[in-house]
Amino acid sequence: MDNKQLYQLVLGLEPPWYVSQVEVRKDDEEIRIDLDVPPTATFCCPECGEESPRYDRSAQRCWRHLDTC
């Protein structure tokens, strides 16, 4: 199992979401994990439940998770 697969399981991600990159920054005592979805992924509308393609992309965001393991 590689780092991407490990964090996919730890974070409980389900398709279409996936871990695209894992970067261990030892000097900063930090692990950076990038998540992504395929450009052709569809999502359900929270109001009507109908599937549709995404039409925009938000800026990259960060959040802090205190302890991974």
C-alpha cells in the first residue's frame, strides 16, 4: 500500500474523490495531502438530487488535522 492509498482509507474518501498527491515535509513536521476529482465527475444537486457536471472550481483550500496516526 502506498501513501496515496493509505490516506484514501484514513480519510474515508469515496469516488469520485481521490488522493492525488502526498508530500511529507519533515522539516515542517507536516504532511500535505492533495485531493481531487476527475474533470468528468458528476455530483448530485443537494436540492433536487439530479446529477450534473460541475461547472466551476473553487480556489485551493487548506485545513489542519492535528493527528493523523
